[in-house]
Amino acid sequence: MGSGPPTYEGEPTTLPVADPEELGELVPDTVLDGARYGTFTLRAASLRGDSARYRGESRRDALLTARFGTGDSALVLVVVAGGVRAAPRSQHAAREMCEWIGGAVGRSRVRLADDLHTADRGALKSGLHRLTARGYGRLRARATTLGLDPAEYTASVRCLLLPAHPACRTRVFFGVGGGGVFRLRAGGWQDLEPAPGEPDTVSGPPQEPPPEPGTPESHIPEPRTPAASAQDPASAHDITPGTPVGGPFLFRASVARPGDTLLLCGEGLAGPLRGEAALADHLAERWAGPEPPGLAAYLADAQTRVKGYADDRTAVAVWEA
């Protein structure tokens, strides 16, 4: 899609250079995962960008999908992290951020699950903010140990927290850095990215339970279309590809409705989704059906190529029954 054919080939060409003493550090070109719990179906994919494939560079994006607990009390976490372009060991920073946040959420899962079921947004926001900040603190300490610049040994991170219980349709997004969070509803995309400085991104008072599906979310700022967000400087992060990760802690909780599709992605997909209307229309058409796509079909959709966009692609989509 776009003004012409993409610059690079559509399939992997060159493998990254391997160290025979550190083969465990190799990053696969593509990872694919999926699951179904309660009322939602999860699909997740992360693949090396066309540019990295051509240059024989490793995928900088990292993806973690994890279930903590069992039965209806389980909590599903998805973490998408993206390392700084051209920085040394950037893929390692992204993977470590995924592991540290995943470990912190897993150890706190009982409290987090309770906060989700009671819609205690204040506790959720402050707790997730603290564990994210600790993750960045560990990353800075790790950079010092390795003798690297902490501004380069870092990563953007975006997470989804999903309760497995079918009666709880609260979906929580949190993170720091570039990327996107979108919702496909009634055939059209809405950009749910919290604007920097939003005083509150969750509807209702702190202890109010989530409204029933179909209830207007009157306290949530009006969602933007992807195209409008691309032109709205107030909604942009102070992060661009290749610069150190920074910016505010982002948090939003929403109540899923039957038929919704929630999409969490890194910068490699958020950019073309906001900048190329044909891609947004294509994915809306592909993902608006009554059944979620299978893993192979989802991967094919997620890697739809767009002229001018050659970064890693990491996308997590959640279909609501």
C-alpha cells in the first residue's frame, strides 16, 4: 500500500551475525501467539522490519504474552517493548523490560485482579505507575553495569492487562513511549491513545464499578480517528524513532463491548495506521468479521506492507465476543 511498492523485499533476506558463545541471545525474525479466555480472543505477533531484514540486524521489538493464575481468577498480560534504533544491545533492553514488568505484574496479580474486578482505578493507576518506574530504574542500573549510555539502553513499553473472568470486561492499557492503542468499533477505528497531560483517563469516580456494555463512556475523552491523531500535535508524544525514550506515564481503562476489537501496537504499526488510510481501511475490513482470524491469517494481516514504513511490526489484538 502507499504511493508505490516498498523499497525492500517482502521476505527475510539476511540473518543477524551470531556469536557462537552467545547463541541464546539470538532474536527470531518473527514470533506469533494467541489465546482465548472469558469473552476475549487474543492474537499477538512481532516481526522484524523490512529494513532490519535487509541489513541483517536483529528485531528491536520484544513481545511478552503471559497468564498468571488459573481459572476465572487468572490475569493475562501482554507487553510490547521497542528498543532505541541503532543503539547497542537495544533488543536486549526491550526483552529485559518485558521480563521485569511481567515479573512485577505476576507477583502482584492477586491485588491487581481485585482492583480490576472492583474497578479501583486509583489503585490500578498508581500501582502500575510504580512498577513501570521500577522497571526503568532497573534498566538504568543495567546500562551502568554494561558501561552503556542509559539514554540508549532503554525501550518504550506498552501493556494490556486483561482479566480472564467473563463477567469482567475492564481492559487496562499502560506504558511509556511511542506506539498506539486503537479500538475497532462499528466498522471504524478510534484512537484511544491518552493525550499527555490528561488528568484522568478512566470514566467514573475511583470506586465506581465499570458500566454495563452499551453504557456511554461519557467521562472518557472522545476517541480520535487514526488520521486525526496523526495531525493533532496535542496527542503526540515527545518521542521520535531513534531518540531516547521519555514522556509521561500513559494509562487508560475502558469497558469492552461485544464486537469490539482492541489493538495495541508499537511505533512500527502505529505510524502507518495513522498515516495511511488504506491500511486502516484494510485492517478494519479484515478484522470486523464475526470470528477472529486464525494465527496465520492474523500474521498476514499484521505484516501488510506500506510504502515508506520499514520498522519492526508488533501488534496485539483482542476480539470481544
